Amino acid sequence: MKLQSQLNAAFTALLLVVMTVTGYFIYSLILDMLIQDEQRQLKQKGDLLIEVLNEQYGRPDIQNLNSFLQDQDLQLFLYDRNQNAVFYSTLSNSVATEFFKSNDFADTSKSLWEYKNDKYVTSRILLVPESTGLELILLTPLSDIEVVQQNFIFRLLIVFLIGGVAATIISYFFTRKLVTPLSQLKRQLKKIEKRQFDSMDRINATGEIKEVEQSVYEMANELQRYINSQQTFFQNASHELKTPLMTIQGYAEGIRDKIFDEKEEAKGLEVMVSEVNRLKKIINEMILLAKLDSEPDVYNPEKLQLSQIMEQVVDRALPLVSEKGIELEHTIDGSPELYADGEKLLRALVNLAFNGIRHSKSLVRLTITKQNKKVVIMIEDDGDGVPEELIPHIFHRFVKGKGGETGLGLAIARAIIEQSGGKITVARSELGGAKFKIVFTG
């Protein structure tokens, strides 16, 4: 069953329940209201009769009342409370007698009387002076009121029916407006399933559906970027692995076929060992990067003193700094702390520091500061910087700048930093080269 049909069915069922409950309460209340209204009208008629009697005959007596009430088209009794007797009735004697036997005329609290299988609404008006004990009791068959009730309910049902049909039609258009974007969204998800990212269309929607649509669109872009990066990764990986393997194969075949002399053979062996070490380094970094991306349990976070981490970074960078003859500045503001995996974070910062040293001309600057609740780490150099076209891809695997090694160091650094709850960006430094900025939110 389609969603639109389900929504329409649910709305119609809810509407029927509401209308049924409302109709039941109205049906129950309308009879009481009609009875009260009929009693009020009977009392008005009775008061009017008494007033006419008083005007025409002065103080009313039984003879005057009998002659006057005979001309009225009313169902009534003239009842004497003092004697508990009916002096006069517009009903026949047999009916009046049966009424008197079936109902307690002295009970003034009862407003409904019974006669055989019928009920009657009563209204009692005491004649003045009250000492006479005379009371005018007017009656109306309850069946007459029930006819009015049924007529009212019939009209109410017609109103409910028209309102229900109108509400169902409106519900259809509203649910269609709601479901149509979802159906379109479903088609876009099918395109994502088939990896047809280029044919994705935006959907005109509002509210939460628009937010879902935006999330799906962003997810499609991210999937496309991820797939493209994976394809680039495999291409670059095959290239990076193929180059040392071809070098090793060439020297190995030359040595096997004895086409090198002793000196060239020794050189070939050295090249082979060097390429094997390079190949081993690439493979180890690929394995590490795969673990960082897919195995969160390789991280063992702990409370770190960043001053100790900085000292370790400087100690490891010192040989390369001395070899290149450059200056390494390092400053730290206060004693900031961080909750992260110390070994992994050290690996990330060493990768960034070595990257800066390789590309610098004379100066590399490492600073750690605390800004509000954020810890900011910056590695800057005075080299040529990262080309603008390379900035969006610099943290991807096997993307190397000029003078880069495996193209995995920055990808490893980003994976560690992001897994530790930080964010890394690259921009132009005031020193002239690259500036890598890491922000950890406390």
C-alpha cells in the first residue's frame, strides 16, 4: 500500500472517529437541551395563561379556569397540591386517570412522566395565591421532541458528510504534495544506488523533507568524491608500487643474465635494497592508513601534556633540521592539555613537521596556543607553499607536492587528527610557505 493511500486512510479513519464521537455527544446533549427548551416554553405558556385568567376573571377560581381552559389546545392538568387531586384536565377522563395512577403528581423533582410506553415532558406553574395549592401542569409528548432531535441529527449528518468529503479531498491534495517529493527523492536514491551521480536532480520541497533532500544531495556528492578518490588512490597506488617493482625486476634480470660487471652488479643490489625499503615503507603506510580509517580501536586516547608532545617532535626533527641547516622555532602558550592517543598524535605532528622541513628554505615554526576552549597547533614554513590547485586534494592519498615522498604522510596526519576530534586545514603562511592549522575543540 502506497504512502499516500496510507496517509489518506489514516486521516479518513481519524476523521470518522472524531465525527462519530462528536455526533454521539451531540446526540446525547441535544435531547437534554430540547427538553429544557420545551419546559421553558411550556412555563411561558402557563404563565401567559395565568396572566390572562387574572386579567379576565380577577382572582381565578375553579369554575373560571374550567371554562377558560376548555378553549386551549394544550395538554394540561389542574392539580391541587393540598388535596393531591386533579380538578381538571384537557385529556380524556380515562387518560387523565391513568396518568394519575402511573405518576406521582406530588413529586415536583421529576420532569418526565410516563404513560403506557410513551414519555411526556412536564412544566409546573403554581397559581397565586400559593395558599390555594393550585398548580398548572403542562405536558408535551417526548416523541415530538425526539422528532426534532432526529431532524437535527439528520441535518448534522449531512453537514458531517459534506465536511468529511471536503476534508478527504483536501487531505488528498495535501498528502500528494507531501508524498510527491518523497517519490522524487526515492528516484534520486535509485540513481545513487546505480552511481549515476551526474544525473542527480534537486527536488523542490519544504520543511524536514527539504533537509532530507539536502542531506541526500550532500551524501551523493560525498560518495562521488569518495569513489573518485578511491579510483585515484588505486591508480596512484599502482603507479607508486609499480615503479620500484620495475626497477627491482630490471636489476634482478640483469644480474641473472650476467649483463652487469662486478661494479654495476653491486650498484644494482644497492638500488634493489633501496627500492625494497621504499616499497616496504609505502606498504607499511598504506596498512597504517587503512587501520586508522577502519579500526577505531587502534586509538588509545589519554590525557596528554602538549608540552611533552612538542619536545618529542623537536627531538625527532632535530637530525633533519641539522642536515638541512635550517632553524626550527617552537613556542607553547601555557600548559595546554588534550585527550587523544599520544603515539598517533605524535606521528601526525612529526609527519607535518618533516613536511615543513623538507619544503622550507630557512625556517620552520611550530606553535601551540589555547584560545578559549580550543587548542590550536600550527606548523609553518618559509618555502614555496602549496599550489592553489593542490590545496583541495593535498590530504588525499598519494597526492604529493614538489619534493614529496610517498604522498601518504599528510593523509595519515589528517586521519589521526580527525579521529582525535580535531580539524586540519592548509593555507598560505605569513612566512611565505605553507601553514598547517590544527584545531581541537575542548
